[in-house]
Amino acid sequence: MLMPRQKTPDLVVPMLSGETFDLSKEQSERGVVICFYRGLHCPICATYLKELEKLTPAFAERGVTTLALSSDGRERTEGMAEKIEAKALRFGYDLDLAKAREWGLYISTSRGKTSIGIEEPALFSEPGLFMVTPEQTLYYASVQTMPFVRPHFSELVGALDFAIEKNYPARGEYAGEV
């Protein structure tokens, strides 16, 4: 289990830009929001990522970068980026499912074609949303077993304003006996 204020697993993936995303080398004032999504087959992911695309400039104003990432290959990832008309949001691809598990993501098996007629991969990760500090420690995490009921990015932007103003620490860090 990932713990707040502790180092997250390393994460190195190719991006659609042709660059490599390397979490240990990510340059930002306050950290990075990493949105792990199910893949091109998921219509809920497309709607969700449209919201992140729209709010990526608001995160940037607060010193936070963004990345959308799935286990899809380059072609399917390009399809998702085109579908949401991505301009500001960076897209990574080829997330190894063993790495997804390291991050605490749940893995699902294919059920065939989705409601939008796109075949699910044989295996893929379910959604997760993380904010990682510039020191590569966990600040915020939300992991789901289903594609439904995800945190709203607008609320995360508002929470960032509060956290910045109050110098609010990551919570949930206690790992002792209870």
C-alpha cells in the first residue's frame, strides 16, 4: 500500500510527445497529478479526461503538472487524445500492469466490446488519481475498482488552493499500531 509522505514507486513511460515521462525527473513547483485511466475503450474515461484537459491550465497556475496514463499502446492513446481534443494534457502510454499493481491499481479482465463498440484489452487497470510532490512522495490518492464515481478535478484544484494557503500536509500517513 502506498503511504502519504512516503516515496512513490518510480514511473517511466513514453509520451505521445515523443519524450519520456520520468517521475523522478519531473520538474514542477508543487508536483504532478497522474490520472491512470482504463483506456480508449472506456467512454467514462473520455469524459473524465476532457475535464482534466480543461483544468490542466488551472493546475499549471498552481505549479502542478498533469499526466494521463493507461496500459494502451501508442495508437489507442493517440485515439483518446484526439477524442478529447487534448492540447495541454500530456499522455503517457504502455503502462506495464505490474507497475500498475505497484501503484495499487486494480486490474480487470476483458468483457469484450464496450458500449461504444471498442474492444477491451485482455487485461487493463482500473482508474487511479494521484498527486505526487516534487520529492516524489505521495500527497493524494484515490483508487477505484470500477470506472464510476471518480473525484472531480475542479474539487482537487480547490483543495490545492486550500493546501497551498495553509501549507496543509499530506494526511493518512500514520502506519503504527491501532
